[in-house]
Amino acid sequence: MNLGENIKMAFSSLKANKMRAVLTMLGIIIGISSVIMIATMGNIMENSVMDIFNSQGGSNLVGFQIMMKNDAVRNYYTSDDLITEEMVDKIGEQFADDIDVVSISNGSESASMRFHREDLDLVVYGVNPGYIRQSMTEVIAGRYITEKDIDKRGSVCVISDKQAEKLYGSPREALGKTLSFNCMGTGYDFTVVGVYEYKLNGLMSAMVNMTGEDWNNEVYIPYTALAKIEGVSESTFFYFYVNINNGVDAEKFASSVRDYMNNRWYRSNDSMEVWYQTGESQMSMMSDVMGIISTVISVIAGISLLVGGIGVMNIMLVSVTERTREIGVRKALGAPNGAIRSQFIIESVIICLIGGAIGIVLGILLGNIAGIIIGTMASPSVGSIILAVSFSMAIGVFFGYYPANRAAKLDPIEALRYE
């Protein structure tokens, strides 16, 4: 019996037991669709993360921060260890030809305000003028923090359009208004000088859609004003970011700045030094993390494929039992063991291929639905689809071989006597 005849017999058997065939395929469908959907979701998450990262400078972004030396004497920080305004200014002067913008923030403080008998939570960030350029945030009304605000420790703030609409009606109406909030047990009044557009990335947008909470609580003030609130005379930083100009070698620039700072300010420090991380290294690290997450989840989804394969084997064993007389007749007519074995293996493979095809379509559909919800579209890689199809065929052969081999080894006389 040739391959075509075996395929026809396989489809005839499936038509004769439609419900059983569907239930057999179900495990394969769930497993394959899970793998494809996870591959799609992995691409969506990676695209979303990369969009955020690229909006902040991508490969042109370099971060500097203090960290402990390998031979550190202390295991704690002091104020003398932190990066100062003077250091950042000197870096800007020394490497002016390579730097596009310097972004610094001296941290944040939790705050709260009362609005129409409602308590609203805020997070107040101390930033410099470069912070908004580095974050690619767009000011849609008024202005952003200026160097003059920094020098004067001005009581000015920039809020989001969501805050402006809720508190004052519109971004334009918010300008010049007073934002009163309580921070660290003390009340403060800040004048709204600017409103920025509140944008959510794909993942955050999906979370907002699920929770219904769309209140943005970030308020930006001069970093010197935050230092004043915190009761410190000098603004110090654990880190700062630099966006370099196009064409500048990020690794060479970063190592030069690190060496400059360590030689000038941290040479005699017994425990701390400056460390850097380039945008490319951050992107590589994020890709590695996303890959690990996708692999782990795919392994979990693969377990469902294993369960589906066991289900295929069980049904094929039942099929062999039900068709014992048929097998006996074929063997009595001279069918070799190989022909019998091939018949049942092909039937098992067809079951898995049909289930795999349905699973691929279902996985792509569910992945696209998730992409629409998140707002970042992606598609599974061709490799993941090929892998899913190959795995389906492998399951069909592996779990179909035992029932097929059992059928091939039946004694024709005993098979013809079977009732």
C-alpha cells in the first residue's frame, strides 16, 4: 500500500470517529496555539520595551552611576560619595563636542493633595532641563524647567495633561495656577508653568485599559527645589544620563568619562567609583531577559504538547484494538508488518498536523488580539511556526509508533478470531 492510500485510509478513519478525532487533537491545538501566542507576545513585549528605550535615546544613551569598588572598605554610601552638580557641569564642558544633552534627577518624593474631597497621590521628581529632552516628552502648553529655575530653586512645576484636565479643566487653563501638595509632612505651593503630554507605552496602556485607572501622578520640579524640600543644601545624584551625538562611539565615550571622573574625583575614595552602562549593553541585557522569559513560558507550553501526545497515543491504542480484525484480514492477505506500521503512524501524524495547523491559526489570532489590546503589533517568527509544525510531526511519529508497532506485531490468526 502506497503513501496516498495510507493517507486516504487515515482520513476515512478520522471521519468515522469525528468527535474522538477532535478530542484527540485538542491537546495538540492547545499546546501549539500556546507556543505561537507566546512567541507573538514575546515579540510584542520586546517591541514595546525597545520603543520605550529608543524614545530615550536608544544606542546613544549612556548612564553613569556610583558603585562600590571590588576592594571597598565600606559597604554603605555617604553624601561625599555622591555625584555633584560641579562634576556634571565639568563633564558637560570637557566633553561638549560629544554630548547632545545631559539628564539628571536627584530622585523623587511621595506627596499628596486634596481635591474635591478626594485624596490624590503624587510623585514629585527633581529634574534638570535636559531631563525632558532625554525622555522625549512633549510640552504641549507653557514651558519646561529652565536653568534659571534651577539657580533660583524656583517653586515652579510641570504637570501632565491628565492632571491639568482633572484639576483645572484643560492644559491652557492650568498655566499660572497653584498646585498645593503635602510632602514630607509640610505643605508646599508650586506654580504650574508647563503641561506635558502624558503618553503610555503599549504594556502600560493595556494595564490602564484593564484597571480603568488613568491618573498620572508625576510632577516635575527643579532638582534644587526638591533638595530644598528634603532639607539639604547641595543637590547630589546617584546617577546621571547622557545622550551623545550621532556618530560618537558610545563605548569609547563612556570609558573616557568614567576614567575622567574616577581619576579626578574618586581616586582617593576608599569604597566608591563611577561605573557606566551604554545603551547597546542595556538593549542586549533586556533582549536576553525577554528571551529567557519566553523560553521558560514556551517550555511550560510544551508540557501541554506532551500531554496532547500522550492523548494521541492512547486514542491510537484504542483504534488498534477496535480494528484488530481489519489488521488480521490485511495480514492474512499478505500485508507486511511495515505496511501496517506505516498505516497507523501516518494516521497519528495526520491527527497531529491537523491539530498543529489549527493551533498555529488560533495562536496567531490570539497573539494579534493581544497586540491590538496592548497597542503594539507583532507576529510570530517563521522559525517558531516551523518549529511548531516540526514538533507536531515529531509527536505524531513518536507517540504513534508504539500503537503502530503493536498493530504490526499482531498474530493474524488471533486477530481474525478477535471479537
